[in-house]
Amino acid sequence: MTDRTDGSEPGLSSEDLIRQARMPYEPPAAETHSTGTTIESNDYPAPATEPAIESYTPETYAPQPDPVSRPADGLGGDPIQPAPWDGGPQQAVQPSIFQRYGKLMLFGAIGLGVILFGVLDKTKNVEDLAVGDCLLMPAEGTFFSVESTDCAADHQLEVFALVTVPGDEDAPYPGDELLWVSTFEECLLHFERYVGVGYEQSVLDIDPFLPTPEGWADDDRGATCTLARYSASGQAQTTTSSARGSGQ
């Protein structure tokens, strides 16, 4: 055996070194610092360990949407998750024509109806009648309006004068027969000038509209003179022409 010359402790033979190498390791005793503080051998922090690597899945790192509050109350509750997009094309919904112009169309229809009603409705109040109006025969009895029409269309009556029945304002109602006679006499004064021939030579008859007893009490003395042609049985005949200047 030869002694080591590589810087080992002197006096140790090869067998001592081998025996020392086979002995179990014991940590060195704690050292005392010059300040009197004892440094333990295990005061050094343990080396950091690497975190375990989890297996990768798409769900692990997929971004998660943030929950939002209910817009109705804003007081929390179950969060509302946005509706998932199915990946299909997104198209804007175009409003229908009625949704755009519904109110305009409605008002237009109402206005058109009013215009058509005014054109088609030929009803006139008795007080609004004028000379030359052609009328359909009203029902017997008291009436306040009549249906007018074009003189070239079917009609039975034609207005030829508007007269005032003579009588004092405070005079009582004279009765239907006397009122008819006095009104007839007033209308007769205008007959020939309108028709073009005297009443005795004409085939037309005078059929006046008389004021009612209630109207007479309210000082209504106005009357409407109309022409009509009656058959032998007393039925008013229908004509399609005006009697003005006809000489009939």
C-alpha cells in the first residue's frame, strides 16, 4: 500500500478510505456563528419543485364569458349567459311595408272613405235645397232630408222655386189643407218662368214641401216648390231629364 499524495488527509490508508466511503452519510454538526447564532444545516430552503403538468384539453384554456346582470332589475340573481351562436349567417330583419307605412295607409284609407262617402252620399237637408235640384220621391209624412241626384238620372221631383208662405209671425198654424193652398199659390207665380209654359198648358204638377207645425211655431215660413208628373192613378212618374225650359 502506498500513501495518497492527492491532497487527502495524511495517515489514511487505502483501506481506511474505502471503509469511510462505505459508511452511511451523516450531516455535519451545526456550526456556531461568531455572533453566537447557531446555524442549523436544514435552515436552507428546500429547492422549489416544478408544478405538475396537467393534461391539455381545449376546455382547459377556452375563454369563459363573464356573467352579466339581469337588465330588468340589475339586482343580481342568476347571471344571464349570452345565447350561443350557431355559426350560421346573421341577417337583418327588414320591416314590412305595413310596419313602415301602416299609419299612413290607415289614415289614407279613412280619408278616402270620407271623400267617397261625400261623393256618393247625395242626401240633402230640406233647408239646403236649391233651384234646379232633382230629387227622389221621399216617404210620406214628416221628413227633414231628401236624396238628390243628377237630373239625367232617374228622379221624380225637381225644385223650381223657394218661397215664403204669407202669414203673421204670431199667427197660429193654419192646418195642412190651408197651408197647402197658400203655398201652391206662391209656387204658381214661378211655374211659367221656370218651365216655359203656363200651368194650365203643362203636363207637370206642383208638389210643394210645407213647413211642419213645430217649424211654424218657431216662425218657419219657408216652403219648397217642386215639379212632378203624376199618372192617372196618382203615382209619381220617373224621368231622366230636367223640366227647366222644357215647355212641357
